[in-house]
Amino acid sequence: MREKGDLHHDPKAPVGESLGPVFWAKARLNRPKPAPKSVHLKLDPEVFEFFKSQGKGHLTKMQEVLKAYVEAHR
């Protein structure tokens, strides 16, 4: 926005109120999750066909099964 000139500062704008110690005592830093990785994965045809037969979202279901496996083996 700054490069396009849409961002500006109004020196006459009123000063906002302070957030105060109560706010900062409860504040948490939320870090973004890492982006998913794209991989090429070879599957046995019967495994792929099983998930595909489950309907829309079969790749998401595969991901959920893999996540459950990881959690169970931690």
C-alpha cells in the first residue's frame, strides 16, 4: 500500500489509549504453521482406489490417516 501511495499517516489523528498491563499479561505470540510440503507419493493401486472410493476429499483423508499414525507413534 505504501508503494501505491494508499498508506499515509495523519499527524492530527488522536492518540489511542494504552493497552495496559492486563492486556500484555494475557497476550500470546501466535506463530504461523509451516506451509505443507508437496511430495510425490507412490501408492499401491488398491490403497489409492480405497481412498478415492470414499468420495470427495480422499487426499485429505489420506493426510488425516498419516497424522493419526504419527500421533500414535510419538
